[in-house]
Amino acid sequence: MYTEPMSNLRARVKGGRLILDQPTTLPDGTTLDLVLDDEGDDLTQQERKVLDDAIARSWDSAKAGKVISAQELLRELRSRP
């Protein structure tokens, strides 16, 4: 499978069809899965920082091998009152 980093694609709808006019270096016949963009979220800058920090801590923890299985996590969450 051919993969290449690429930026977001922007299309518009005309007559019930998606119109996409973006240059690409992808080979002819490449199939792309396009998804609708929800235009982001409504987090404040402070909320975004808190979320980003939590994700960074979690990633550091995972890289250090401090992980549990999804099964174990679900069992723990289901046992909470």
C-alpha cells in the first residue's frame, strides 16, 4: 500500500457531487477515504492545555511500560460505584 503524508483536502458539494481540485503526487487509481471535519471543538485555551498535558503524561507512561490491558481497565471501571 502506498502511503504519503499529505495535508487536509478540501472539497465542495456541487449538484450532489463532491468536487475536489487539489494537486497531488498520489498515483492514478489511489483510493482515498474522506471524512467530514467537525471544525474542531469548543475547548478554551486553558482546557486545551490541560488536555494536551494529560495526553503527554499518558503517552510518557505508556512509553515507560506503565500500561494495563483494555480488559483490565473495563473491569476496573465497571467495579466502581
